[in-house]
Amino acid sequence: MNAADSAAALYPVHETFHSWQGEGGHLGKSAFFIRLYGCPVRCPWCDSADTWDTRRVAAPPSRLSVEALVKEAVAARPEIVVLTGGEPTIHDLAPLANALHAAGLPVHLETCGAFPLRGNFDWVAISPKDAAPPLLDNLICANELKLIIGHPDDLPRWSDFLAARSLSASTSVWLHPEWSRHADPVLLDAITRWVIARGAPFRAGWQIHKCYDADEVASRPSQA
Ligand code: SF4
């Protein structure tokens, strides 16, 4: 793709918002999220199903230019920009990532890892899904993995999957309770015991932004 094509790239954007990173190794950082439309994986418990489920959205959103997205991100003055979805890697992210980098913004990617990555990223978080397992090339370049644990049996199953792929010991593997079971004592106990027994690379995780309702803050009146 040449420079003119890059500048002309358009992305189907479900939403943009300024909040903070609620999970993983960059927890708590001011983050501008660009949530792209579309995902062919269709997990039954998806918490962003309104980016792909046509029963929830009347029509795909209009497409925004690289220039418009970078302008919004720069105006927000975040510490990081997070490209998420849906599944962002079904789109060629190189023009957007290049332009964000040129504006001095670190670019983080959240993906299921099942599709080739197009673009350069400062941080890659992969959340593997049963319906579309991650590509080995993507696992190798991941900075962290986020496993969604819906049942204690998911722990050995995903652990075996990752062990067979010889991940770098420095890649953190976060164990996140599936959100509809985030207060289930049996599940939390299983994660706790797993981390205590094995240590690195496993880390107990939670989607802390959901406790704050942080992603909704832009739509609420300020109490200050
Ligand atoms: S891969 Fe991610 S965005 Fe796609 S359906 Fe599954 S949880 Fe949702």
C-alpha cells in the first residue's frame, strides 16, 4: 500500500472513547479506544457483540478516515491508543498504526490472534478463542495472553494448548473469569489455586474497568 492509499484508508468504527486500560500489563493507563466493527468468530458470551451481531445493530457504521481517527486520538491526549473490536485484525491496520505512531502515540492491539497481523504495534494482547485458535506466528509476537476462564476445566485445557506451542517465558498469561461468572467463588478459587501452584507465566486477572463502569464515563454528567 503506497502513501496515498494509506491516507485514503477507511475503517468501519463502532465507537471511539477515552477511558483507561482495564486489564493486563498496562492496567490503569489513560487509553483512547478505537473499537472497529466486525468479527467472524461469534463467541456466544461476547461482551462486544454489538460490533458484529446484526440482530443488535441495524447496519454497519459509516467508515472513518485515518486522518479523522488520528485527530480524535491526538485531541484526547491519552498515554496509549488501543485498537480493539470486534476483531480488529480482519482489517488492514497498518495505515492507522503508522499514522498514530507518526503522531507520537503508542499503539496497542487487542485481538483473538486468529488472523494475520497487519501493522506494527507497541503491545499485542491476544485473547484466544475456542472457535478460532490463535496462529502460532501471532502467539510468538504476543506481549501477553488473556484467557477467558468460564469453567475450572478451561485452566488445564488452555495450559496444554499453550505448552504445546512453547511460548516465551516472559509472556504473561492472564486468567480472567468470564464476566458472567466473575463473582463465582468456585471459579475464582480455581484460578487462585492455579496461580499459587504454578506461578509464572500465569497471573490472576479481572476486568477492573467494569467495576468502575469506566468505559461509560464519557456519556455520564460530571460529578465534579
Ligand atoms: S473473538 Fe472477540 S469480538 Fe469476536 S465474538 Fe469472540 S469475544 Fe467477541
